[in-house]
Amino acid sequence: MSKLENYLFQIENAKVIDNSIPYSKYVALDLAASNTKLSEIDMENAFIFEDFIEKYLLENDAKVAFGGYNEVRSLYNKNSHFNAENRNIHLGIDFWIKAGTPVLAALDGIVHSFEFNAGLGNYGPTIILEHIFENQKFHTLYGHLAEESIENIEIGTLFKKGQRLAILGDSSVNGGYAPHLHFQIIKNIEDKFGDYAGVCSTKNLDYYLENCPDPNLLLKI
């Protein structure tokens, strides 16, 4: 475990979704290509998939479905945003819950950048926060937000841990997905602005897993 990962592991009570929802109301969701049950669902249809999520939550007496780090997904196979580079391995954790849900800053940090990453399969409105650990910068990315989340935000603005940062968007703005938050930790963001790869190919997996630690080290769901 790296120094940063150890630091993240020692932080308590970090959350990125509506603080009124306890972790006891979270349920793991397996979207791996190996999950044969998914073949019965048209995951590329945001409305059908949102209906599936709602039923899944109801069946499990849950409010949030989560998961996806280092998960190989078939969801991206037909999407030109990913398949041109054979990208199908997810690098963050997704939190599936209704649009309009508050999104919280995981840690104290300033706004590094924000962007509307338009296009089917993309993030839609996205915010990246910058954090400092032992004089080194690292970042957290919050994707698939509502458009209003980036309308009045400014680079350099400080957000405290647990402060409301944004709200989730719907399929009309979030890249065509059922509503969810994509949350990712990034050690070295290079020259990226308002965007960073959230899905990678097998050939680049080792690099991205090292550069993007498991967010659950911090969240501890």
C-alpha cells in the first residue's frame, strides 16, 4: 500500500452521496461482463436500466447501488467512445441513485477544473477537486452531474469534506446513462482539465490501477 493509499485508509467518515443515507442502505451491484443475468437487460437504454436499478434497490431494501472498481464491463462494447481503444475496465466506483441526489466533497479540496464532457458514453458535467497530502497533489473526480452543478462554480473554490458539491444529472446530460455518480481518485492528473479516463484497456490496466487507487480505501463501504 502506497503512502497515499495508507493516508486514505486512515480517514474516517468520508462520503460522496447524500449524507442522510447510511451505508446500511447501500447494496453492491455487479455489472461485470461475467454476470450472465445482465444479458437480459438493455443496459444501453438509460430508461430500461434506470427501471432495473429501481427494482434492484427495492428488492434489496436499499437506497444506493454501488460498485465497479477494476470491473470488466460489457456496457461499453458497442460505444464508439470506448471500443475504438478496447477500453472496458472501470476505474472508479459508481453510485446508482436517482437524479437530483446531492453529491458531497469526499475531502477538503479546491476546484481544480470542471467541464461539460458531452457525448454519448461520456461524463457529462464533471468536477475535479485538488487535494494535498505531504506537499503532493492528488485529485478526486465527480462525473455524471447535473448541468447546474457547473454553472456557478469557480476554479480555486474551497469545498470542505462532506460539503455539498453538486447534484446528479439525468440521462439527458450525463452521457446517456441511468443516473449515477462516477467517483474516482487520481494521483497524477497530468495536463487533464475537467476530464480524466474512467475506463481503460487491458494493456494500460497496471498503470491506471496504480494511478487511480480503489476509492473504497477512502469510503469504506
